[in-house]
Amino acid sequence: MSDPYRGDGPIDGIDAIDDVVPPEEGGLRGLRALTAQEFSAKDAVGGVRGIVESVAPGLLFVVVYLATGQDLKPALIAASAAAVVAVIVRLVQRTPVTQAFSGLLGVGIGVFWAWKTGDANNYFAYGLWVNVAYFLATLVSIIVGWPLVGLIFGLFRPEGPLSSTGSWGAVVAWRDDPVLRRRYALATWPWVALFGLRLAVQVPLYLASATGWLGTAKLAMGLPGTALALWVSWTLVRGSGSVPAQTRPHPAP
């Protein structure tokens, strides 16, 4: 029998961050992958379907925009259609649509912004602001001593509030252990680096109105960067164990 405090089974929980979509059956995706016994990059970024759903709108936008001689309207239509089709397919198949709807919302904001301003670069502006928010959130969480990876890890652990026997206290119980505090702070730095690198590369391209290169950079630094950051964080927190014993819920006799 698996130890409930080791998390040998799948853990249900909230969705993770930026450019990540629902997994195919059986995988732990996004930051939930940090609690997995074995790391799967494919599952962590949503499986084959998740990869296609995430990449298709931006890829079609760039390809159609360049292929039509930088005609904005067909590029916006192509991106919108890809996001809408992803939602419709999931609705027809009766599979979870939460992240498909989130992807549709993100694409919708980008499409509206670009159409309203007539500037193709603004299709990517929303994503840049999202990365600014995540960069600041992860960096500040380390500075104030509440590293984001520690909070997420505590949330998804079997002792955490997302399990039937867990409690909210488990989310922050690791802060009583200096070793865990340092480990979770270290595991949050890959995310600071990821968001910071995205901004360092993509903001100059946005300001230079280099739409093709901006779209290419976003695709190249999207899911691949997310998968790499997840793997590094998973490597750093692997073996960190459960929360301190005194905070564990006592099993029923």
C-alpha cells in the first residue's frame, strides 16, 4: 500500500501557470507535476492534445500573417478559429474544457487588442503582461520568504487542503523547516529566470515591431521553457518529503 504522505498516486488540484493546458488522461500537469514520483515532460505540459491546443493559435497567427504579406485580418481569424475549435472538440467529446476556455480567453484578448489597434504585435501584448505579473510574483515570493513553489507544493501534497483528509495548515507548514524553505526558494528561481528571460527577449522584439520574430520567440520559449522550468523545480524538490510530522492529519483508527 502506498504511503499517503509520499504521494504515490495522482493528486487532484488547481491548474498551473502560463502556456499549460489540460493533460490527456492520467498525467499530472503544470506545477502538480512537482509532486509526481516520476517526471514526464509530455504530461507536465498537457500531453499531445494539450501541446497542439496551446501552440496552434499562435503558430497559425504567425504563419498566416507572414504568408499573406502581413495582412492582419486573416491571421486573427485563423488564431481565433483554432482556439474555438479546441473548445468545441472538447465539448463534443465531453472532456474537461476549463483550460481550453482559458486559452480561448487569452487568444480573444490578443485578437481584440490587435484588431482594435491595428497592430499585429499587440496580439502578443497580453502574454507579455502575464509574464510581467508572474515574474514579479515569483521574485517577490522569494524575497518575502514565501516562495511560490513551496506554497504550491504544500497545496498539492496529500496533507494539503485539496485532499479529503488534509488541511490548509499544511500549505505553510514547511516554513518551520529552514532546509525546506531554502529548497523551495531555490526551486522557485527557475520560474523567475524563465519569465525574466521571456521578457528580456520578447519585449525588445515587441518594441521593434518584429512580429514574425516575436511570435517565433513566444512559441520557442513557451512550452519548452515551461517544461524545462518544471523539470528543474521537480529535481530540486524531489525527495523533500511531506510536511512536518506534527502537522499531518491523524488517520482514523
